[in-house]
Amino acid sequence: MQHTIARAVSYEGIGLHSGVHVQMRFLPAPPDTGILFRRTDLATADTVRAHVDFVTDTLRATTLENGPVMVATVEHVLSGLAALAIDNCIIELSAPEPPVGDGSAAVFVALLDQAGREEQPVPRRILRLQQACSIYENEADRYIAALPYDGLRVTFISEKDHPLLRLQVLDLEITEDSYRREIMRARTIGFTDELEALRAMGLGKGGTLENAVVYSATECLSELRFPDEVVRHKILDVIGDLSLAGSLHAHIIARKSGHRLNTQLAALIAAQGRGM
């Protein structure tokens, strides 16, 4: 059956890329609402639905837009909601970006635990693939593919040109328990040699050594939570980005994929779902 949260909960902090202070509230929603973001700082009361049809940008994060309503860096929030099987929820934000928290999905999972879950008298709509689909970027040697599967499984190959990273591979059956244990605490990654370019693009203003895993050319400046925290966070992002297609059952296999390829695959999966 579908689920929403049992009561409203709130949290505040700064956005990862904007550095802007933001107040966030999770609110219960009726069956078949889906996940909606509502900007409380705008004159209009419009919302944007967490669906791949509303993705407008994937540079360093996933952005959704519906007319004047724009919300950036939604993937960590959506990842936690998807892992806990929350189908219907309204997320109010007083700024264009959710709080970064500790750079992972752990703070959002803790909020959802605080809110509690409420079963609703409508069946979940599980998106089951009829055939495999994939996105390849051959010149960069990147890909992401989805295969029919009973459940959700992610196999991710992360490769970085850095002496402390190189190759990280993780294959994981995604359940609520495995997500809590293996994925939700993994933080986003950053490199000191990219900071100047990020700031020039207006990004990364809220990043710190605590809410990101930061690497210099020769060392890790943050205290790692997992030896392979990078690939675990990549799986966290995949779960959030692909939830934009719906409640998915599939085996996802990816190499060096990011938000752009993730959401392109989500679009293919959503299109396949419409044709069923």
C-alpha cells in the first residue's frame, strides 16, 4: 500500500551549493499526490512535482522547475524518501535548495523516522521494466543501464583519477535495512582543485569538510565514514535520481554515471512505464 508521513516535521540549515539559509518542512499528503516541493518564499502557491518531466538542470545536482518554482539539489531528499517507501509527501522550502545537513541522506531519514509512517488505503504503483534500457556516453566511458529485476539492486563502478580513489565497486540489494546500514550516511565528494571553478559558477558555497568528503591532490581532508564512501554516495544519488521515474523495481548497473545520465535513464524508464 502507499504511505505518507504521520505528522509534519521541520529542519533548517544551509544549502550545499547556494549557501543560503533555508527552513524545510515535511508534510503528510493524500494518496496519489506523489512527492511535491513547495516554495514558501514565493508569492505564488505553486509546487513542482518530483518527476523526471520537470528536470531542467543536472550540473553538480538535480534541479526541478515548474514555472516560477525552482528547487535544486533534490537528490538526497528524494533518496531517503524512496528508500523508506514514502509515496506521498509535501516538502516546503523557504529557499531554492534543501538544507545540506551532513552531506548525506541521514538527516532526512532521521526526520522521516521522527514523523512516522502512515499506511494509506491505495496500492503502490510499482514500475517494473518490460525490457532493459540504457544510456551510454562512449567518449567519457560512462554508462548506466536498467534491467528487469524483482526488487531494486544497484551495481556501481566508480573510477577517479586520484591516488586515493582509483576504482571503487559496490553491488547492493537495496532494502530499507541495507540503505540505512550501507548508504544513507555516505556524503557527497569534492576536490580542492575544483573549488575555484565551482565558486565561479555560484556552486559549493555551503560545502565544508563535515558535509562533504574533500580531497586535495594527495590526501583526504575529511574523516571518512566508509573506506569506499565515494561509491556509496554515488548509489545514494542513483536512488534519488531514478525515483523521479517512480517506485522502481530494476537492477541498475552504472559506470562513472552522474546526475545527467541518471535522469536521462529515468526519462527512458518513465516513458516505458507510460507505454505499459
